[in-house]
Amino acid sequence: MKKLLTLIAVMAFTVTVQAQHEQGDFTIQPRVGITISKFTDADKSKVNFAYGVEFEHFFADQFSWAAGLLFTNQGGKYTDIYDETNKKSDLTLNIYYATIPITANFYVLPGLALKAGIQPAFRVKAKAKMGDNTYDYDRMMDLWKNWFGEKTEDMNKFDLSIPVGLSYEFNRITFDARYNIGLTKLIKGEDIHNKVFVLTLGYKFN
């Protein structure tokens, strides 16, 4: 029994040491996961993939900063929207962003970090799906202007948010959960913002 307890203690110590970082450490972390996103006025959330890479530098044993590039598919769902045949259908808006999350990280325990920062994002494209049909959002708005001569509010190509969350590292594998508080209006002139949870798994390379 004593040998077993000693072995468990040694293993626990080893895991703890592996999860710790020292001042000056620099890591590269590929990340893959999902987004759970919604607009402030949407009826339902939508789930899609996210992937990218993050770089982290430790300027103290418990403090670091990180910056990365994460590609996300965000958006939301609206229910009971009338389509071109005057039938009710769901409308899903998919917005593809290249995001640059920049966070300050505080390690409250070995491997467990609290984080907050700022995240600029740039819209790559936007798709609207209703029923079996998918449309390019920008082209659809341009056609609406040309056909009906009505002014439509453009979707912002830039989005700014505040990411807050936590991460846990075990044997270099990291689980990261954060919520992005949207600051930028999604549609110019409309008080609509992105609400996004990002859940990812990563692996840290020194």
C-alpha cells in the first residue's frame, strides 16, 4: 500500500510540474473547437466549428499574455420568417470571421488560468440560408437596393469584442472556454450585437 501511495504522489507531482510554466516560456498552441453563437435579437443559437492557433508568452510564473488567429463561423437563427413562396421558414445567418484574440492570463492554480482581453475580428463572408436555399448576404442586399430602390443597412465588416473565460492544461492538452462580449453593432444603425461562446481543445508546443 505504501508503495502504491508513493507512486500516486510521484505521478501527481509529475503532472503538476508538467502543467507549470516559468518566466520566459513561449508556447504555440493549435486549437480546434466550436462556437455557440447568437445575435441579441435572434430567436435561436447556432453551433459551428472554430479553428486556429495561439501564441503564449510567460512574463512571470503565473502571468502570461497570448495572441492568436482563430477562424470562426458565427451567427444566429430566426424562426417563422416568410420566404419567397410566402411560407414560414427558419432563416439562418452564417458569418465567417478571422478573429485575433489577445488575452492576459492569470494562473490561479497550476494549469488553471483566468483570462480576459480584447478581440478584433474581420468579416470574411456572410451567408443567409432559408429552407433549402443559401444566399450571399452582401449580394442579396445589393439586389434588394437595385430592385426596390430601398435603402438597406450594411453589415459591419469589423467586429470588436471582449473575451473572458478560463482554460485548463493537462499534459500539454488545453481546454479553453470563453465568452465574447460583443461591442460593435452587427448592422450599421441597428442595436444588434454578437453573443458568442467559444469552446476549444488545444495542444501546447514549447
